[in-house]
Amino acid sequence: MNVPARRCHSLVIALALVFVARFAGAETFRVATYNVESYLAEPTQTRPAKSAAAKAKVRESIRALKPDVLALEEMGGTNALLELRDSLKAEGLDLPYWEHVAGFDTNVHVAILSKFPFTARRPHTDDSFLLSGRRFRVRRGFAEVDVQVNANYSFTLLAAHLKSKRPVAEADEGELRLEEAKLLREKIDARLAANPNAKLVVLGDLNDTKDSPSTKAVIGRGKHKLVNARPRYSIAPTLGWTDNSSQ
């Protein structure tokens, strides 16, 4: 998603791997999101480490995206993130600024790499909800940063990785995902309540189709409904989507 670095009062929801939004005559930058599928530096009890060959393929895909700001899902610990950052730099893609959010899941996390510095970080690591009288925690947390593109332009990036479609014994996976989506929407509404003119990008792996209850909960309704991010538009973004809901 290429975003104009001049004026943009739209909200954007980025649900696919990458979206390109072109504004004639405006300086642009690219924002992308990528599920790197268990990018672990060391194996855990339930997940193997990423092989050197698999890491090389991930870097190849990221370089092809040419992102200026990159949200990552299923990232391992900070060592894995910094290894990826340094390896990308050695291959010509320098994204020096980083954020790593460790939620309830001890294996994989949400992270951000950026060409531009962050002026604020608001990691959400301990959100929880009640479902059928039982309390659950958001497994991967939410990453929220303010990104300073240049002296005159900044935006807020909110990245998420909602519950997968993989069944679990504790509760229905769709209901869990919906409750996580509602909490994500609360973060969106809180940012807009603090600044109704906020420039906001919401992206990540929502693990469901665009017409699902959880996705609709994130998009919202009314004047603060998130608009789409596909490049087929004239003055406002449209929606981009890939159905990668099995992870």
C-alpha cells in the first residue's frame, strides 16, 4: 500500500499481503503486512526453528514487496526479529526501526519493521475478554505505533493477528476470533476518540473472510468505518483482500 505523505484523512484497513495506493503527484511510501509462518530462531516444544532456506525465501518475498513499513505476524522472539532485520539490511533493504509485541502466546508474536522512526509505541499485551463465563486473553496482542514519515506527515499503524481457524478445546474458534476483533475495534475507536482526524492504518492477518462477523467487527460502521485499500480508486482507497485464514 503506497500512502501519500502529504494529506490523507481516510482510514485504511489492509487485509492482504500488500496494497499499492497511488496518488498522482504525491510523495508516497509503501506499507505491507506479511505472515512469516513461525519465524523462530530456536525451536520450541511445539514449533520448529525456521530453516536457513525458508528464511531466505521469506526475505526474498519481503524484498519483492519493497516495504517502507512492514507488519509481521508469527514472528518469533526479538532475536529472530533482529536477525531478519539485519539480514534484510545486508541484502539492501534497510528497515532499522522495530517494534516487537509479546502477547499471551509464548511462541509467535506481532512485530513491525520500519524505514521511518516511531514517535510513540502503545503495545497491547494483556487484553482479555469473557466468553461463556470464562476469561480468555488475546493470544498475540496488538502492536500500535505512531510513524513519523517526514517533518509534516505521520500516521498510526495498528497491527493484529487474530485467532486462527484451527479448532481448540477451550471454545469455538470463531467466537474467540470475534471477541479479539471487538477488542481490536476498541483500539481503533480509542485512537479516533483521541484524535478524530487521525491518519490510521489497520492491518494484519485477520484469519477470516471479508464478510465474516469478526472482520465486520474490525471494519465497523458509520463515519469511522474503515475504508478499503486496493489500488482501484481515484481519490479514496478501496479494499484489498486475500483469504489466508487457515494459519
